Amino acid sequence: MSVNLEFVTWAEVKDLKSARELLAAVKRENALILLDTLHFYRSRVTPAELIDTPKELFKTIHICDAGGEIPTDKESLVHTGRAERLYVGEGAIDIAGIVKNLNDDVVLCVEMPHVKRVSRIGAVEHARRTLETAKEYFKAHGIE
């Protein structure tokens, strides 16, 4: 059993640095970091920070996309995270660059809440589009 700590831009553990500091403090072999591309991007994690982080700390990644603008208020950060994530490849996040810097066995999970889309096209169609756009994106970036 493992515990996956997800850093979230509107919480106390808000970036990769603070997540690593917390794991160093607890000193548990089963403590890992769940990387979410939205929070990764919005907390301005650098490629160097990701490369410097031991890859064995990542077993799961939540993937989604978002616009390039990074909100500064908590309400907007929470809103996007819970209700308006974009399909993979639809926004500004370099998801391929993130994934290519992780181990090949990392589990990719699509996290795609989008209230307006679901109300317009339905949950099943939204799920289908979520999966298809992710597959197309990864194929186009040589990740299979």
C-alpha cells in the first residue's frame, strides 16, 4: 500500500518543492507524489525541478490541459480544477514534456471535470472525447 500526496495550488502543499519537503519529513518508503499536470503547470514547476526529483516518487499522474493564463485567486484556481479542465492537447500545458521525464511504468489517469461540457454533450460523450483526445495527443507526441 502506498500514499500518494497530490500538491494542489490552492492548498498548503502547493508545489513540487513543498511535496518533496513533506515526504522527506515523514521518511516513509510508501509515501509518493501524485503529479497532476494542472497543478504542476500552475505551480510553475520547472523542468529542472522535475528532472531533479527521484522518478520512483511518481507512480500516478493525473493528466488534463488548461489555458496558458495562471489565475492568482483561489476561487479561480479551484473552479478550473473542479469544473473546467481542458482535453489533453487543447491548452498550454506541455503534457508530453512532463510524461517523457517520468518512468515508463507511471500510471496515466485522465482527470477531466468539465461541468459545462457534460451538461451540453453528456457524461458518456465527454468521457469518449476525453479518451480519444488523450490517445491522439500521445500518439502525435510519440508516447504509446
